[in-house]
Amino acid sequence: MEKTDNRFEQIVSLAKRRGFIYPSSEIYGGLSGFWDFGPLGVELKNNLKSEWWGSTVWEKENVVGLDSSIIYNPKVWEVSGHTKHFADPLVECKNCHQRFKADQLTVNPPKARLAKGGSKQQTACPNCGKTEFTEPKMFNLMFKTHVGPVEDEASAAYLRPETAQGIFINFENILKTSRLKLPFGIAQIGKAFRNEITTGNFIFRSREFEQAELEWFCKPKEAEKWFKYWQKERLGWYLRLGMKRKNLRWREHEDRERAHYAVTAFDIEYNFPFGWGEIEGIANRSDYDLKAHKLKYRDEEMGKEVVPYVIEPSMGIERPAFAFLLDAYFEETVRGEKRVVLKLHPKLAPIKVAVLPLVRTDKSLVKIAKEIFEDLKGRFNAAYDEVGSIGRRYRRGDEAGTPFAVTVDAQTTKDKTVTVRERDSMKQKRVAIEELPNYLTGKLL
């Protein structure tokens, strides 16, 4: 079974059709860079967040969580350097007046035309193909807003472009209430906003997204050791959830692209249909942030105050969600019909099990099926489906990534067993109704 070549279009179509992802404000023409996650999409995102939180916070003895506000005192961004440095170079095409991020422009795309009499390659406008642009100007990516009834500079504030600063400004509060000792971590999942110059590639580059970030505080001499530790941990997370190793790689940031606070930075990249793209970053932020905010840690063993270094694994939820959907998408022909299946890891699957009466007109089968559904839905996310042929219902579940389907048939009324069908292999097994919860739990957890 081979993955198809046009997965991008297939996933975008499936995401809309099955309720994973919708364009935001679609009934009014949408809004570039904003997306809404439907019934299946929100479950996928919640599962990703749960798996990240479980592996990063619950499974570690020395990591605690935080949920900070989205808007901070503007001084936070001045001190952190974001007001000055959190910017991208913007250029404008002199012909069509479209604006672009300078380093995202390509050389001679299909629409491009060389200057008259010229043969030298030139950067061309993706919109009109012309090659004349304004000089690059730095454009700050933070969304500006105002707090209170008066819109003036005194009330100006920003929507946070990252969740990390919320952790740093609560550093002392958390130390006082948690009694953490180096090395330790503070984790947060929450919304972030970036006024991207250009968006695109579906949800890959959005203006509103959710971040999952860990700030790992350690002794400066141990920073390299912990950087390698978290590199191994984070790559392993994707692999444990079923992502294929061949579709992942590490890429070190070049000096020109590294954030102003980072001394070392690597990206985990996924091989998207449009090329390799970042799904997670890991940075050594050194002691930049704590020094900027004039924060220190009292090391009782050393008997003095120190400024820890910070290792930061940071991912947006949307990009890995996109990558997992692409990685799981398969098509095959079964008995002359196309079968689309999302082979999502059971822990990520939006719906864990579908309960299906074989014949919807048989009241006895429907009654048993609904009783099973009522029992299972209290244990994990389950669905009940009685519309259409059993084959069509199986296909609907496969396309939504549902790992198991439980079918109630005539034999059920005789021996109180049901058929459990596995999504990937399509193999079926008879399981006693009373054993069903334990059987499924063992498969799903």
C-alpha cells in the first residue's frame, strides 16, 4: 500500500468534508491565516495536547504547569526584546503592490519574466511575475491592541506571540509555591498570535495558533547535556505516536535566522508535500530572559544566587496535527472500491470506537448496540452509527481514523458476543460484551 502523491489536496478536502478543519468566518469569505477546528479536529488537537502534557509534565518529577494570560504588561515585550527584534523583512511589489516576506520569495517562478534584454536570474513576484520591489523594511509580527476605553499609546498592548514570557514573568511566583530545585521545568499550552506577512500551505502558517512550550531551567555548565536530552525526548515523542522516521529530520538554524535570544537552535522538520517544514523547535535561550527580567535562582547547595540557562522545546499544535494527518493518510482498493483510511495512532484518533447495529430495522440489535454505546462513551470517545450499509459505515470510520468498530449482529442475541473490527488490518474478532471495555482499553491505551 503506497501513499498517494497528492496528499496535500486530499487532506485539505478530507479535513473540510469530515469536520477536522474549516476556514474561519467562511460564510463571510474567510480571513487569511485563521482556522476553525470542527468536531473531529478539536478532538485531535485535544489528544495531541494531552499526550504532550502527559509526557512533558505528568511523567516528569520536576516539571510543573502554568496557564498565563494572553495579554501582558507591554514592558514585558520591551524587556524581552520582542518590541525591537520580533520582526520579519517585508517587501512590496512595485507593480501589483502585494506584500511579501523577503526571504520567502523564490527565484524565477513560472510567472516570472526576465528584465528586457537580460539573462540574470531575478527574484520575482509570486502574484504578477514582475521583479521590482521596494527595499526591505522590518515588520513587527506582534498584534497590537488597546486595553481600556481609550485608544492611545498609553493603553497600547500586544497579543502574546509566544507563551514563554508568561513562564519567565511567573518564575519567582512558581519557585515560592513549588519549591523546585535545579534542574526543573515549567510548561504551558496556550494561544499565541503572530501577524504573519504571508500565510499559506493550509494550517502550516497561521496567524493564530496554540503553542506547547517547556522552559527547562538548568545550571549553565549542564545546558548542552540537557539540550541533547530534550532533543532525544521530543523526537521520540513523534515516533511513539506513529510518525515515520523517514519523514522527520533535524535542521540547525543558521546565524541569520536564529532568534535574538537563542545561542543554539534546531528544528524538527517534517517532509510535507510542499517540502521540509518545521513542526517543532528546540532552543538554548541561555540566561537571556532571566537576566533581562532581572530574575535569579537561589542555589542552597552552592549558597549563592545563580542565573540558570534555559532549554526550550516549543511546538505549535496545528503543524504536528497537519503532519500526523498527512503521515496517516492512505488509499487502497478493497473489493473493487476505494478505501480511504487515516492510520492515526489510537491515542490521537478523535473517535476511539464506533458502535454499529448490523441492521437498523432490527429493534433488538439497535437496543443492544445503544446499551453498548452508553457504556463505552463513559470510558472514551465513542460514536454510534446506524445509517447506511455496514460497509459504508466501516468506510466512514476508516476515513475519520476510528481504530475500532463494534458490530452487533444476529449472533449477538444468541451468545452475547460482538464483532470487533480493526481499522488498519480490517480483521474481525468475536468478543464477549462483558469483556469489551477491558479488551478495547487494552488496545487503546
